[in-house]
Amino acid sequence: MMLVRRFPMLSPRAPLWLLALGTLAVAGCGPGTAGPDSPAAAAATARAMVRPLLARSSAALSTPATGDPSAAQPTDGLTSVVLVHRAEDGTLKVGCVGSEDGAEALVRSSEEAR
């Protein structure tokens, strides 16, 4: 008599739970963002993404008030970040950048190469 139902181990409410879960999953899927509209916006986004990662690097810190660069205390932090940029035509540009200016140059060079 175990074959009365198709899946006897599941509760009778399981199809309702699956329907509710599927409805929530579909409702959570919204339209994707198209990305930055211009190369300037893409460059600004790249700079903003790199800024917090490289903020503590010893290369980004200025020299101490004494003016002696050897007196600078090196801090632990990233010295470079791998940045990937997808151009509007779908090509990927991958580079290792060590500053916000490097991130902007990577984005602009990939946009100008088109």
C-alpha cells in the first residue's frame, strides 16, 4: 500500500511549497543593469572599485613630514589588483593595476581600442 502516492516520503503540502519557492525565486529576478553608459562612467566605476582595496598600500601612502621616503613605515595591504573590464563590444581586457589612475587607464584603453 506504499504505492498509493507517487512520492510517499514527501508531505502532501510539498507541491505547494515548491510552487511558493519558485514564485519567490522568479519574483527576485529583476531586469539586469546595462552597465555604464559612457567610457567616462566606466572609468569612474573602475576607480571607485579599486580605491578601497589599494587605500592601505604602502605605494599609495605619502612620504612622512620629514620628507625622507626611507622613513615611511610600510603597511600591510595590497600593492596591486587584478581588474577585468568588458567593453561594449563584448571583449575582455584584463590587467593588474596598482592605482586608481591605472584602473582608469585600463578601462579607457579598452574603450579606445574599439
